[in-house]
Amino acid sequence: MRYIFSPYGEAAMARFIRKDTLLAFDFDGTLAPIVPLPDAARTPTAICLAMRRLCEIANVAVITGRSVADIRERLDFTPKYIVGNHGAEGLPGSAGTDEPRPDVEAWTRQVDTARDRLPPGIFLEDKGHSLSLHYRTASNREAAKQAIDALVQTLSPRPRVIGGKCVVNLLPANASDKFDALLALQRHDGARNALFIGDDETDESVFRRALPDWLTIRVGHDAPSAAAYCLNSQNEMASLIQRIDSMIRAQRKETA
């Protein structure tokens, strides 16, 4: 990965970003810093203000592992699209398929039954279309992760597993992921290209399968990634959003 604020990165953004580019963002670890408890996640003021300005002039999407109802309460700006549950909820035209999944309900019952066999510090988050097992607050994270992995092997029907930062996400085998969601949004929007910014293993489906007309940026470089570019940390997100905003506004002036 190359640093997005390097000469290479600046040149890539200049070539790529247009006023009709679909701009897609993950939430946790991207628009909001990672926090011990998911309910405490909020968008910092600087990012919130920058996103409000960007949403005025650009087609913006938030694609997150959270449910749509959860993420709406955490955004102090209004993107054009909000897609939740890793792409399984909220896509345009999907209103008829947004009911909770029976396989997720079955996993919730099975995990509840096995709860007394799990180490302390693991908690369950049922998001209707997916299930997340968090272990950030466990005293021994390695032991907690091993216990979760062992439990997942016993679940029926067998889930699709997507890892994350101190979380294991369980999705139905045929559920959409973030790549599927971004591709569907680009086609729905009629955008000629797309940008995606994320920070986690849940975002690697986009980074690995990105189309030639997609620009991908990972927040942080502490782990191997298929993203083309990176930021040093989440603290640089406000600056990146402002840079994208200024580029689009300059183009709009040129064509006015």
C-alpha cells in the first residue's frame, strides 16, 4: 500500500476523483474510532463537519457491519445511501428482503444455550441479518477468540464467518458482502467509478475484488491488505475527507 498523502496518492486522487464518483465509507475504525463497547462509537466533530459538507456536493454511501437502524442514530450527516449488515441490509430495491433472517435467529438461540461455556468478556450482538460476537473486553482475548471459533464450528446452519478487530461476524452463507453492496450501489447510481475507505478484515472483500475503476484506501497499515493506498491512522480521516471535498468543489467551479 502507498500512503494516500504521498505524491503517488495525490496523483491518484487527482486522476480518479470526479464530481460523480460514488464515495463509500466504512463506519467503525473509519468514520469513527474503535472503542471498547460498540454502543459508545461516535463520529468525531471534525469528521462530522467534513462529511456534512461532502454530502452537499457528492454521492456518499456508508457501508457498515452495523444494522441500518443502529448506524442512522450515529450519523450527524445525511449520506445518499446507508447499507448495513456488511451489505445484507438497505440496498436500493431490497425493502422486501430486509426481514430478520431465520438462520441468524437460530444462531442466537444456540449461542445463548452455550453462553455458560464461553469466557467472561464475550458479548453477543444480534443485528437481524448478521450476528457478531465481540471479545474486546475479555481479559484473555486469545482464549476468547479460540472459544468463539470452537463454538462457531458447532452452529447450524453453518455461517459465513468474517473476522474483525476483536469481533467475529456471522452471516448467512448467501448474504451479500461489502463488495457486492458497493457494486450494486455503483450500478444503481450510474456512477462511472467508486472510492471505498475502510479499516478492517470486513473491508478486505472490497479491497481484494476491487474493479479497475475503484480507488481503495485502508485506514492504518498495521496489517497486510489488498487496498491500493492507506492512511497512517484514523486521525487523518478528517483531512482526507476535506481533501476529497476540495477536489470536487474545484471541478464543479471549472464546469460551472
